[in-house]
Amino acid sequence: MRRASWSTPGPTGPVDSVEDVTDATASAARLGIGVDVVLDAGADTDGNHRYINRELSTIDFNRRVLALAANPEQPLLERLKFLAIFCSNTDELFEVRVAGLKDQQAAGVASTAPDGLSVGDQLRAVRNEMEGLVGERRRLLFDELIPALAERGVRLCRWSDLDGEARAALRSVFDERIFPVLTPLAVDPGHPFPYISNLSLNLAVIVRDPVNADRRFARLKVPPLLPGFLPLPDGERFVPLEQVIAAHLDVLFPGMEIESFHPFRVTRNADLTLEEDEADDLLYAVEMELRRRRFGRAVRLEVDRSITDEVRTLLTRELDLAPEDVYDMQGPLDLSGLWTVHDVDRPELRDEPYVAPVPAALTGPGGDAPGDLFAAIRQGDVLVHHPYESFAMSTEAFVTQASRDPGVLAIKQTLYRTSGDSPIVQALIRAAERGKQVAALVELKARGDEAANIGWARALERAGVHVVYGLVGLKTHSKTALVVRQEADGIRRYCHIGTGNYNSATARLYEDLGLFTADPDLGADLTDLFNYLTGYSRRVEYRQLLVAPLGLRTRMLELIEREARFGERGRIVWKLNNLVDREVIDALYAASAAGVRIDLVTRAICCLRPGVPGLSDNIRVRSLVGRWLEHSRIYYFGAGHGGDELVAAERLDGLEPLPPSVPAGGEYYMGSADMMERNLDRRVEAVVPVPATLHPRLREILEVELADDRLAWRLQGDGTWVKVPTERGVSAHDWLQEAARLRERLRRDGDPARIVP
């Protein structure tokens, strides 16, 4: 009998330890694997806990993003972009994750995380990690990026560095665009301390009355609708907006002496919390919660390092924060304004533009636009890969054609995050106006997009679309569209099942997959799924589709355990965003103990410890960060082919050969779900088995991601990430771009047989 050995999850008390060990041993027992459990207060064989802390793993992902800003191989403006992304990611960490920890702390919850850290331990660890990253942010901006950009003629300037002509130009901007929207708010016995909204940039101003020498505090909010960096007429120099405002405080406080001013920024709890069981109208409930969220509890205060003790104490007290919630910063506090600088007309300082071709299987006779998509899908299943292949000429075109086609009777679609100029929403509106039956599941609780989704939902309703707002207690996260069409031989259903949102903007930046099919079983499954979402249904069994929360968890565990029964002939390769769920992690540990080779490509969070002797010897974890945001989810199970001799897959001429790493046989699944408790138990997700004809494309994606040594990082057993050393010089993003271009050239040359490997 095979044997594995691991330890209890940590010093969390007998109950928690027993529960976690029971989960792990149960997974192993089903496979006939004996387990030796060592009760040692949480240390594994390397002295580490069996799980990595989720919050610290999130910070590690942000650290990898920041490393892109530090990478001298990146074009300068792209480095600036990654710095802005790092800051936005950090804002979300505090708005949601740190806010949640503080809520637990305020409620006196004494629970521990799966890795054994208490709430207080986690908050202290977050503070310690973030202090280091704040320092690295400062160093990158001031010591590297600003000087390097200046050498190339793009200057981030301070007001004090400007000459008279430049100041005069900005004074005109201030008078015309800024001054009319500013509202200074005084604090005195007749004016209470004002409410500071989430992520707003402010100036704390101390003014002195020259007549009676009274000193007063005033708060001035920097208008969020103006660019964070104001360009000068030459188009090459940019000045932080708050510095321009600070230079004109005398206009805002006439007759007063400006004693000092200090930029500050507040982060508040921005997580949406609904008592849905008590909400008769989900739309109304979300609107009310959005209003309440503006007044969420403050969780972080960022201040300029020049701030006086007097003002720091005042802000900390009025915001009900502790000293450890205050972060001293240097320079602009809100770096989201760097996007203005990134957009400067200097293409040589940015990535080479990439124009995504039309997917070969969907092109019309001319080759430059999609043809009859329904005819193409009837000929065979089609896989599209964004942003390497055009989203507009595939997914958007699918819904647009359906809205115009006289044979289409009905369109049903889920909408989780939509862009402001969404052609898909407009197509659904036109379809309803033409008398087609249109149903849209608009998920109002998509974090950060609630207000936009409310607006689209109302526009859809006005056009006659049947709009449903999701299920009580569940977020609808699946990416699915169903078109019902009357054809000569009867009714046919066309399906799209994807890994990414139906969003034009993110589809140009996020790496995602979409499957088009007219498979009758999948069509019937999507019909059942939409009936579940829009009506009353308790269907838990589907023909092919794996649906959460009804059966996805069970099936994924069954597939992992099946690989474990194959032992060393088992093989698991996953590409996903986040791996957090303990039951899934424990099943992977058990499969590793059975001899299964496991490769995981996790973009962001991974709570599994790989390569730990006796726990995860056969598991490797890597992460890719680069130009495109890795977003697709692919789940490969070898089905006993893991012991087969690996043979390099056929490649298009001109593509760099890759070392074979995924067997030719096996099963592939793709869909919307990550392996997190929320995805498996509290969201509606859809994962689909991919037809064998499309396996070569998915194998190609997995192999290039496992071969990448330019974008990839490797997770070590102690929980730290290290950059994979560059040996072959393979960039998955460059390789897949070139593959898409080669397919485009082959299509134009009239050699369709060689388009898809």
C-alpha cells in the first residue's frame, strides 16, 4: 500500500486540526493510500504549514506585477502601466481582503486561517509585506522610471520645477476646468469633519486667519473626473493634479494664510454585502447597498511623508484608524493617473500594437470578416483564443448575427461584466426590438461593476429583454450564450461557452477561451441551465456540462481521484487563476502521494505548497505575468496516458519547437470556474468537456505555458516565488501571437488544412 505523511494544519485547536486532517485522510483513503498523521502543531516536513495564506499569496501576485514594472526589458511606458496596475491591485486588496479581516477583528472573531494564522497575525503580516512593497514602489518611480522617461523626453514634473510659461498654461487650466468644481470644506465647531469617500485623493490644508491668528483645518477633494497628471501644451511634460491645486490654494482661501497642505487618500471597505433573503427586489437592494458602501469603514490611510504630526493625528482619529493603518508615501498617492502618461503619443516606448486576426474557422469568402457563423459552427466545433484571435469578429459577431438573422427565434445570455460600449448589449436590444425572445441574466453583484450593470439592465428591460438579476445567495459567474434557430430540418441550438466576460475592453487585454458548438447535448444542457437561472428548476444532472454549485466540485474531485488510481500513469495539468479550496488541494496532495505528476499554472493565488517531501513531491506550480492577463481556465486529466511516451505535437512551420510535456491522450475541460470555495459552492459556474478535435489547440497552450522561461515564476515549498531562469527564451505571449499570425497567413494563402495543429 502506498503511504503518505503530513501534519496537522496548525495551532488552531483540536477541532480545526481534526477537521482538516480528516479531509486529507479521507481523500487518500478512497484511493487506498495509507496516511501517517503527525500531530505537531502545524509544521510539515520542512517546518511549514500545509497551506499558504491566501492574503499573502495575493500580495505575492502583486509583487510579481511590480517586478514587471522593474524589468528593464519592458518598454518604458509599459513599465509605468504595470506600476499603475500594481497600485490598483493593492487598492482592491485593502478594499476587500483587509477590510474583511478588520470586520472579523471588530466582531471579536477568534478563528484562524487555514494556514494557522490568526486575524491579528494576518493583519500584521500584510502590514509588514506592504511596507516593503511601498518602498519598492517609491524606488522604482523616483530612481528608475522618472529618470529613464526624462531621458526619452517624457517628464513627470513637480510644480516647483516649472518655468513661468508652463505655470501660466496650467493656471489657465486651473481657472477653466479645476477651480469651478472644487469645494473646500472647513472643520470648526459649526462644520463637522467631512465624510472622505473611498479612494478619493484629498488635500488637508491648515489655514491661519491673519486678523485673529485662528488656525483652521480644511479638506479639499481632488476632482476624480480630471486626469491625475495634467499634460502641458508640449505633450511631453506632466504635473500631478494635486500639485496644481496646491499651487492655487490662495484662490480657494482668499485673505487667509496657507500654513501647510498635505495630500492624503483613504481606502474603505468596498465589499458588497446583501441580506438577500430579506430583499424582495434584488435590483433595489443592490442600489441601496451601493449607497451604503460609500460610507464603508475606513481601512487604510495613505499620507504624504511630509505630513505633520498634528494633521496625521487628526486624520487618524476622525477616520477611526489605528497608527498601523497609516502608510507614509512619497510623491503622488494615486498612481492610477499614470494611465494618462501611458497614453502619450510615443509608440516606440510601448509594446508593438497587436491586431488580432479573425479566427480561421469563422472567416467568410473574403477572409477579412466573419462569414456565416452558424454554417461554420454546423461544420464543426470551433475554439477561439483571445486576445490572439479577434473577440469582435467571433463572439461579438455571433450575437450580432443572431440579432439580425430572421431564422433566430431566441437568444439567452449571461452578462457578468460588460463594457460601456458593449456591442453585445446593443445587439440584444436590437434582437428584442425585432421581436425575438431575448433573456439576459445580468449579475448585479459583480464587484466593481454593480452600478454599470444596473444601467445596462434597465436599458435592456426598456427594449423588452427579459432580464433576470441572478439567484438568491449565488453570483452567476458562468460565461454562456444560447441561440435557438429555426432551420430547414428543424430547431437547432448554437452555444458559446467561455472563460471570460462578454466585455469588449477586457477581451483585448485578457487571455481567454471560447467554445462554439451546435452539439445537441450541450444545447440541451444550456437550455436547462438557463431555465435554472431564469425560472424554477432543481436539475442537478447535466449531459455534459459541469455546473456549480450543483455538481462541479464532486466531478472535479472524482477526476482527481481517478488519476490517482492510475498512479504513476496519472497526469494532471491545470491552468487557472486561483487555487484556494482546501478539499481540492488535499485531493491533489493525495494524488501526488499516489505518484501522479501534477503541473499547475496559477496566475494569482495559490494556497498549495508544491514539492514538499511526503506531501506534494510530484506537484509543480508556476505563474505567468506579462502583457496579457492570463485568465482562461483549462483542466487536463491524463486518463491513464500520463505514463505514455511524450511526443512533440505538430507545429506550424516557423514556430519554435517546444519540449513535449502533455500526453497526446486524455481529457480537457474549460470554463468559468477557479478552484475556490466561492466558485465551487457560492457561484453559478459552467465548465465544459472540450471535444477531441480541439485538444491539439489546448495542448499547445498548456505546453507553451509550461515551457515559458521569460514570463514564468515558480512557487517553492516554503511559499516564496522565484523567477524561472531564462534558458530557451520562450515567451508564451510572443509564441501564441506568432502562432495566430501564422494561421492567418496560411488562411490567406489558401492552405486551411494546415491552419490548426
